[in-house]
Amino acid sequence: MVVEELIRTENDGSISFGNYHLPEKKKKEDFAFEGDLYKVKTCAEITRLEKNEMFVFESEPGTTVTHMREDESGMSFVVEGPEDAQVTVQCEGDTAYEIYIDGTMRDTQTSSMGGKLSFSVTLGDRNAEVLIRKHG
């Protein structure tokens, strides 16, 4: 279910963002959540989220992300889109992470020195639960 307002808070204390049905890029800036300012850009081609002008999430093609939560050990979210997506998230630099999709560990990867972690998610008009946790 796409986020028509582009970004919103959920009753469970998480955020949701993205609308992959949009033919052209739309953005929403200065969305306040827990003392931070978020910006989202989204359309059919790409969905990107920034927090305090720093990269957090990007998918190609565009997706909808619901119930995103971040903490010191990683992040979790549900991602939905019309086709398989390449996802990049910001983590701690040069750190090993376990990537779980729909409850199954898919991979253990070490983030880049800059903290980027990239993986693909099989979607095709369904959603996938993603959990990224520090290894060990």
C-alpha cells in the first residue's frame, strides 16, 4: 500500500514512505520525526530517504517502505514494489551485518567504509520484511 502523503509516522513509532505509482519524482522535505528532519524523493524509478541531510535508504526501482525502525544494532522495515528492487541502506562503516528477508537469513555483508550496504529484494507486487542486524 503506497504512502500517498509520501512520508508519515505510524502508531507503532515507526515511519513509512514512498509511492512507486508516481510517474514523475515528487519530494517532501522537512518532515519532523523524533527530533530529526527527513526528506523523501519518490516515483516509479527510485525512492530515496534522507535524515538530517544524510543518506538513509534508496531503492531502484521505486518502492514503498513501511514501519521502518532504526537503532544502534541495525534497522527493520517492510518493502513493497511492482518488481525486484536493489536496496541500499546506511549503516555503520566497515561493519558486518546479517540481512534477513521474510525471516530467513539471506546474507552476511560488510558495509563499505562509508557505511553503505546494498542487496536485492524479490518483490513483484508483494511485500518483503527486511531485518538488518550487526553480525555477532
